[in-house]
Amino acid sequence: MEAGRPGLPIRLHVGLQLLKHMYALSDRDVLDRWVENPYWQHFCGEVIFQHRLPMDETSMMRFRHRIGENGACELLKMSIGYRE
């Protein structure tokens, strides 16, 4: 039995979600800009400039649904170094 395709790196998922919310972009727009921007790619963990989309919009949506609203808040807190 095969387990299927390996998952994408968590840094990529989290980085794309943060960029999406920082710049108030749609899933498609953040992916399109990611392809054009080496700084965004590096932020998301890439070492070599990529010329193709890292995933499709549905993958971004599924990740957001998996982590839920509480998970998204925790990611934001971690990204800004918030401590309670």
C-alpha cells in the first residue's frame, strides 16, 4: 500500500498564509506573486528560485481548514513573537 505523495513543507504553507494576510491577497494572487518574487520564495524556505507554482489554491484552503481559526491565531502570535 502506498502512502501517496509526500506533503509540502510546513514552512511553505505557513509562509504563504502569512504573506496572504500581510498583503490582503487571495490564495491565487499570493501564489502568482510568490512565483515572481525571490524574497517571498526565500521567506518560505526555497533555496533555488522556482518558476512554477508551489501548490494550487485548494491546497492553501485545505491547510487553513486543518489548522482552523485558533491555529491561524497561534501562527500569527509566533510570527510576531507575542508572549502572554
